[in-house]
Amino acid sequence: MTVFRLLMLLSIAIFGGELAIMLAMDRFPVGNPILTAVVDATALILIVFPVLYYFAFKAMLVAKAGLEEGIRVRTIGIEDANQALEHSVRRLSFHQQEMVLLGEMGNFFQACRDIDEAMVVAEVQLARLFPDISGALFLINSSRNILEKTVAWGPPLAIDDHHAPEDCWALRRSKPHVVEASERALTCQHSRSIEVSWQICLPLTAQGDALGVLCLLSNREPSDEVDPESRLGEERMKFYVAAAENLALAVSNLRLRETLHYQALRDPLTGLFNRRYLLDTLERELDRTTTRDQAVSVVMFDIDHFKRFNDTFGHVAGDTLLARLGAFLREWAGAEDVAVRYGGEEFTIVLPDTPAEQAFERIETLRRGIESLAIEHNGQPLGRVTISAGIATFPHQGVDRGDLIQMADEALYEAKRSGRNRTAMATDPASAKLALSA
């Protein structure tokens, strides 16, 4: 606008000068060189000025259009940048929430006491981690020949409850296996009958040991409002793998804890509880029974002539006999009973809420059951196995665990002195007289 004003002022000045010259012509004669020069200059200016004015004005318009276009482009760029920033903030918030949930799941797993409790946690936490897809968690059983579905969430799908580990591509390849709808030929056997848009099998491994599979399935297209990447893209896959690793670590730690706990409380040969567990349990049962005014019976028994088995068939055969007897005892014991290998060939059974007469009947059933066992070692029969047993009952034969174990042990030796293969009942702590089975 300033340039335009200057040109207008210049035009006015030239026009004024021309008028002055024309007025002066009355004073100067025609042909005067000064007057001729002024007129020629004025004519030249009047001819050139419109041309210059035209191009200057056009250049100004072009510059103005370029400036406006630059402003428009920059405005669009700023708007796009703002949208991209807002989207990045949403993505970051979304991923932060996921990581918080993943960390919360890990903290819950650390507080779990066993695998069963961990699976309850997994069912809740996995549904929160993957709210818009279905899934299932499979764990390999102790025999390592079956994958068992322990957790499922999301809309119900026809996922098999059991299948062989070799039916899963992820376990066979030891890496995540991704299948979209167009690639159904590569679907794992355990989910081949399911119609979904995509599915992922993630192996659960720890210390090189395969523990199970995390299976994710969805009927939605592979897109995400929060994350512009595909749900099967690299960023999402990293999160899926992180969830699987978290699960694998939890399962591995809990199984290790259960193994150590089992070893601390169980006899490795027979699978029965050990003496340490007996003492703790008996103390607890006596406290509980005292408040409820109920009886607790303690049984001590051992294998008759066990040394003869070892001398005749060898110590390995003796171990076979102990292991077989432990297995039989675990099957015989009730849910509340505590069966213990006390030491060597001697065993203890705690029978809560069981008075003396009922305990006697149960142990007689046990004795006859053991006598009917046909035990072999390397295809060689070990012959008939018999036991001698003694029973003491709280509170009649003792008021603490030491008294009960001692009285039951004395009853056991009375049964052995009376001919073996029988059950004796302690009747009085101060008396050596004991009731024997026929």
C-alpha cells in the first residue's frame, strides 16, 4: 500500500509539473531548448509510468497471493502438527495405562501363594489388558503331554480345553505365531474351527522350558483408534510378547516355589509328608480340637520284617516297597487325614475328629488293604506285606503332641511283641496294658 501511495504522489507531481510548463510556454519562445527538454522528459515519464505502475501492481498482487498461500500452508501444517501431537499424547496415555496394568498384574502374581490363585488373578487381569479381544491361557501339565486351558476371557469362542503341545505352531517354533483370516491354512490345530479376523499364539517359556501358550483372538479388523499401527504391527506385538513374558515368569516362579515347598514338607520317596510337617500339623490340630472339644487320633505303624525284605531282595527293592506303600496310603487317606513317613519304614497318620474306636476300625481296614497288595520289583514278587500299628487318642492318652506320639509308639511295639500284623490301642498313659486287634 505504501508503494501505491508513492506512485500516486509521483503522478500528481508530474501532472503538476506539466501544467507549470504549459503555463510557462507563454514566457519562453517556441524552440527553446530548455522548454523542449522539459516537455520531452514529461512525455517520457507519462509513457513509462503506466507501464511501470502496471508491473509493480502485478508484482504486488503476486507477492500478496504468495504470502497468503504461505500463511495457509503454514496454518495447515500447524493444525496437522497439533493433531499428530494430540494423537501421540493419546497413544502415550494408552500405552502408559497398559504398562500400569501389566505392572499391577506382575505385583499380584508375586503375592500369589500357588498356581491356582495365580490363574484367578490372570483371568481378571488379562480381561483388563485385552478388553476388546478374546483369549485363553494354556499350561502344560506335569506329564508334559497335554496343554490344559486354565483361563479364558472375552466373548466365548470354541477353543478346545485340551490339546497336544505339538498342535500349536508357537510351541513348535518357539516364537509368536500370527494368523490372519486369509491364512487359515496355518492356523493351529487347537483353534482351527474358530472363525476370527486374526489370532496370535504366544509361547510361555522361562529358562528355556516351555510352560504353556497365551492365545489371543479377535473378530475385529486389525486397526486401532488409539494406535494408528495395526493391531498386528510391531508396537502391539511388543506389548503382547511382554504380557506373555510376564505370565511365563509368574508361572515359572510359582512352580519353583511349589517344588521347594513340596521338597521341604514331603518325603521324596513316598510322596508323604515328613516329620517336620507332622509336628506343625499335630500342634495346630490339638489347638483346634481343644476349642471344639473333639478327639484326635495318632497312629504309628511300620512294616513287619522290613530288614528281611532288604536282605532278601536288596535295598532298591526295599525302596520300591516303601514307594508303593506311600502311594497306597495317599489313596487311602481322607481329605483331612495327614499321612507321614516318620522315618525308615515307620509311618504316622493323624486322624482329626476321629475317636479311638473309629480310628481302630479305619486302621484295621488299612492293615488288611496293605496285606492284600501284590508288590513286584523288576518283575519279581516281594511276597506278602504286613504292618503293625499303634493308636493313641487325644485327650485320653496325652494332652500334647509329644505324649500322643510316645503313646502311639508304645502301642505299636506292643502290637509287634504280640505277634505283628495287628493293631494295638493305648488305653492308659500309666499302664502297659494295651488293647490288641484279633
